Amino acid sequence: MSDAAADHGFNPRLIAAVVAIGVVAFVALWALIALAPQISSGNDGGGHALSKAAPGYAGIVDLAERAGARVELRRSVETTNYEDHDPLLVLTPTHRTRATEIAELIDADGSAPVLLVLPKWQTVAVPGQTPKPGWVSGGLAVRPPAKMLPSAHFGKIEIKAAPGKAQSVPANITGHLFTAMLPGHVQTVSGENLETLIAAPGGGAVLAQVGGRDLYILADPDLINNLAFASSERARAAVTLIDAVAEYADADALAFDVTLNGFGGQRSLLRFAFVPPFIGITLCLIAAGLLALWQAWTRFGPALRPGRAIPVSKAALIANSADLIRQARRELDGADAYVKSQRTAIARRLHAPGGLDDEATDAWIDKHLRRGSESFSALARRLPLARNTHEFLADAQALHDIRKDLLRDS
């Protein structure tokens, strides 16, 4: 054990290491909180392109990439459009998504085609019963509210869930003839502004186009989500459906949005502190904090030795005595003693004649004073009659000045 640890009970190096680790951990914690939506794997069992659970879309994203298609995952709202790059934007909202959020993404994408996949499943992951991380233990089909679709873009839409068994229906989209594998309890949409591309047997549209625009609605996500990859036939139908919609919309790539699922880089003061250009200010503040900590930790100059509580000297004795008198408020009681001490000191130093009483001694001292100055005898009579400390100090200072002038000392 070092001498420092033996003297103080703590090792300074150990304490410094603990403080440094704490500072780094604190900064790292806030950085992770700020950047978590952008760096998260997203495998949380939700219905989005990062999820490998049943309602997710990681399967079709992986298959499209393996097939050579250009696929991007958007974690932010893209406001820049390029003439040579026009991807099909796939939106996968949740049951809690607001219409304003969908409208913002559609407006930001400009004239680019958009495929909106409606949510269907409310899932839950039971601890201890989930086979793999990111999977779900069970789900319940819940029809999404129609108000989540912005009326300015889609008009009046009605969403229904038709009971029934899984079945196959023929589909023909821009010359792509394929068989669409409809799940049980298929979800459909209907509206005056919709053009049906894939119809459900019981009425309504499973896939529809909105008003002749490059805006499409896929009512049932089970046609392309990970559930569709339970068999090779359904997986082939899912890829064919996406490829047909992209070709019909004249899109040359796929872009899956995940901002509606909470994985976007939303505007945040905390996030701005850890991304350019504000990361420089953050680093400067951290450096300033470390310098302040180092200055507080490091001692400049020799160590101060603790002094005595009561110094050993005549000056200290006089100061302590004066302080006791002041605290006791007995300053005026020492007037007679002060006059006597001054009289005795002057008479002894000037060799006054012996046998003189106090009045005679005061008169003898007055003879040695300069003309026009206040007499010693007058001050000696007036000092004991002082009414407050101000008068006492003034007359005492005058007596001290007389002594200094006569004896030539301080």
C-alpha cells in the first residue's frame, strides 16, 4: 500500500481512474441515447424492414438484395429527389402512426412512387417463451384505423377484414401474371378514389392505386412480410408482387422507410450535440470540463501548513486580550488604566521629579508640549468620561500621539 493510501485511506490514482471512467461512461450513455434510433439493429419483433419477426420485412429486403436490386433503408426523411434515381418508397406504419406523419413522408418524396403497407398484427414477446431474440410469441390481427391515412392524399378510405381461409387469386399488374397468395382473414380497402389492382374474393382491394397517381396501398401485409416466407411459393409471390408494383410505377430501386417505426434520426438537441457540425462544440465542452477537473485535482505551489490556533508572540497576546475586551464590551472600563500607563511611561522616560501626584505629573508633562497642541491633562480628565467607543478611541489616539511626539517612539 502506498504512503498516500496509508495517510488518507484512499489511493489518489484509483479515485482518478474511477472519476475518469465515470465521465466517459456518462458521455457514452448520452451519446447512445441520442444516436440509438440510428444505430439500433431494429430487430425488436415489430412490423418494419429491420425486423426478423413474423410481421417484419427483413426477409423480402434480404431476398431483393440477393436478387441484385438496389435496396436502401431510410432512417430519415429524404427531401432531395434525383432525376436518375427514383425508388419505390415502401411505408410500413404502425397502428399508432398519425396521418400527419404519413403525409410528411409522401410530400417529402415528391413525385416518387410510394407503396403504403397497412399494419395488421399486434404482437407480444413473452419472456422465456420466445424462441430467438427479436421473435414474437404470439399476435392478434387488429384492423388499423382509417383515420391514419391522410385524406388529402387518399380521400375517404374504408378498411375491412374479411373472414375466410387462405386462398390464391390471379393477379395481372403491367403484364406480370402471377398468383397472389391471400392469407386467412384477409384485410382489404375500398374507396371512391381507389383503382383495384388485386381484388379480394369477397369484395374490396388487397392492392390498390390511388387516383391514377404513383401512390399504392397494400391492405394486407401478409403478402410480403416474413410470414410470406413460410413457403417458397408464397415467397416467390411476394417478390413478384413487389417487382410488379415497382415496374408499374417505373421505379428503379426500393427504399424501405423505418422512421414511422421509431428508428429515424428525428430532430433532437441531444442528437445534434453528437453529430456534425455541433460535435466540435461538444468536444470542446468535454475538454474544458476535463481541464477544470485537472485544475481542481492538481495542487499549484507548496502545500499550506496549518498554523497554530493561538500564535506565540506579544502581538498575539495583545490581540487576544483586546478581542476578549471587545467581545465583553468593556472597552470603556480600561480608560483609567490606559491614562495611567501613558502618564507613567512619559514621566519615567523624561525623568520627571519624584514625589509628584497625578495632577502635578500631568501639569509637568504639559510644559513639554508644543504651544497650541491639546494638553495632556485635559485628555487625561476627558478620557475616563467617554460616552462611547468613538470618543474613547479619539482621545486614546490623541494620548498616544503625545507620547510618540515626546518619546520619539511608536
